[in-house]
Amino acid sequence: MRVLLVEDAEELAEATQRRLSRSGLACDLEGDVAGAWACLDVQRYDAVILDINLPDGTGTDLLRRMRRAGMTTPVLMLTAQYSVDDKLSAFSLGADDYLVKPFDHRELEARLHAIGRREQPDRSAELVVGALSYNATAGVAQLAGQPLDLTRREFTLLGLLMKNRGQVLSKERLLEGIYAFDDTIVGANAIELYVARLRKRIAGADVEIQTLRGRGYKLEPIGSDA
């Protein structure tokens, strides 16, 4: 899951970015409307965390601009003060959720995963493909009921493949989901390494990661014609 955090309070922003990154989310950080729009112009996100008060405008102005441009990316609004009017205004502009500062980072993560599931046919927090199960909110992946020992990026890669079961995901799409702009990226070939490691982790399972030469990868139950 790749998210854009738009927050000008430096200490809070950096702490939130670190926490989300440790949880397996690729998180880009911007401190104003202009920087946020520049990111949105070149990168697709699974969710945007948007502070209302920013140095060069308001989060609600940016939200309005996003929706007018046809961007349907889920948006979670942040504010330092509780205001029913602010909430109603944000929801009327197309916000998907709202969180008041200070907040518990665990709640933020849970809300992000919740709004990310709204576009999925199955809104359950747990994804299941064959003997594999994946719960992003709990941070747990299991094979036949036994926890899988995965690195942060292996966990994120598994989640991307399971959420898009049966769909071919290119190396570029997988890189977008695993790395943020500030991360040191080895290159597209790094995906081959992560896929190879993940295949070893799920060896013997009733699912497989298929390679489609020149196109990418997809996760399927073994023997599936889907």
C-alpha cells in the first residue's frame, strides 16, 4: 500500500512516516499543497492522509481540486481541533474518513486499511487465497495457519499480489507499491529477488506466484484456470 502524507508539523509528520514505513506501507511525505499536488500529478496512491491547515492553503482546497480532477483516491483528513462543521465540509467534498490530532498511530493504520478495502469486492480485513491468509491491519501473514516470517517488503509484496489475485502486476507497479520516493531503490530487478524469496516462503502451498515474461507476476491457486 502506498500513501501520501500531507502534514506540515515536521515532528509529527516524520514520526508518522517512520511508523507507517515500519508497518510495510510506502509513505511519501509533503508539507504543503503545492508539494502534494506535484506528487499526485506523477504518482498513484492507495490513500492520502491530508492535514486541513497547511502553509500555502487548506487540505479541503486540495481535496476539492483532487475530486474536480477526477481523482478517486481515498482521503483521510486530519485536524487539530474537533469541529462538526469541518467534518461535514470535508465529507461533502469527498473525504473518506476523518481523524483528530493527537491520534494513536495504530488507529491511523487501521483506518487506512479500512478505507483501502472499500474499493475491494471483499471488504474483510483478512485476505485468503488457498492456504495463504493475509491481514494488513494485524500485520500477519499465515500459511496453513502457521505465521510466515517475512521481511517488511516481502509482507507488502505478498499483500499486493493477494489483493490483486489473478491479475498481472508489472515490476513497475510492484515497485510503486513497495518503495516511497525517499527510499533507496535498487531497481526493477529487485522485484525478482523479492519474488524469489517469497516463493521460498510459500513453497509447498497450494498457491503459486506465476511469472509472465515481459508482463509481470500474478498469484493464483495451483491448477487454477482463472
